[in-house]
Amino acid sequence: MDDRALWLELRSGSLIALEVIYRRYYSLLLNYGMKCTPDDDMVRDCIQELFVKLAKSSNLSDTEYPRSYLLKSLRNMINDKSTSARSQVECFSFNDEIFSDIMDDDSFEKIFGNSDEDLRKKKALVQALSQLTSQQKHILYLRYIKGLSHKEVAEAMDMNVQSSMNLLSRSVSKLREILATHSIMCITFLQWMQIILK
């Protein structure tokens, strides 16, 4: 059953639909939440609380993109639970570790190998990603790493679709600009993301 149909079932009170959504998106939500805050317990509590609210809600809003709705809701819950102003900012401040789950040596070597040239490419790519703004990292993460559609990215980031597409375009352009000295690097990066998403 697709997400939209599951969401409609959930809105009509189906606990089976809730369970399917939970199983389908728990790991995505956990991974995303850990990008917002390093507090593992808080993230798990927020995910649990999110699903309890979904189960109890008698007037759950309709959404075309349930995955984005869940990501946005989790981000808001983590932000609300953060006790300090610094913690609240962190949820929206994706750091240089945002791509860490796919930039580890094993993943990189499977795709590119482990020659000196490949290691040089990895280092250049990591440096290029670190020069992007938090919002640019966030949109690249949602679109290319998590595979959200343009509409889902827009909803998750609380933007209109055109603005999110513009931001994505500027982010890729910025990567190209940073990697201009390594002409193959931007192409390599985009190919890498496509391979990972398969």
C-alpha cells in the first residue's frame, strides 16, 4: 500500500496503518533525528511521542506527503524539547557529519575504490561539503541521500516547491564552483548519490 493510502487509513483510525507507517519510517526518522541532535534518547522519545500522537489524533490533518509530514513533525518536536537556545539551533544546523553515514571508508571504497586518486577525491568532496551552508547540506541530504521528491523536500523544509528547487539548484551550483579545480568531482558526487539511492 502506498503512503497516501496508508495515511488515509490512519486518518480513519486504523492502527494497522499506523504500525505499517511506523515500521516503514522508524529508521529514517531515527537517522534524521540524530542529524538534529546527538541526544539518542531524546530522538527515540520524540519518535515514540510522535506515533502516540498520531494514534490518539481524532483530527489528523491530510497530507499528500506523509514522509515529509513525519520528518517535519519530528524536527519540530525535537526543537520543542530542546532546553537551551543552542540546542534549538542545532536541529536546523546540519553539521559536517550530515553525510557521515555514506562517507565512511567502506561505502566510499565500494563505489570508487581505494587508490590514492580516489582518496584525494574523497578528501576534496568532504572539504567541499563542509563549505556549504547548513540549509544547503540539509536540502542535499533530503533530496539525494534520503531520496525525497521536490514536493516532499519543500514540505519537510517548510518552503514552497519553487524555493526548494531554487535552493537545491544553488547548492549543486555551489558544489560545482567549489570543485571546479577537480573537474570530475561534481559529476562523481552526483553519480555517487544516484548509486546510493538505488
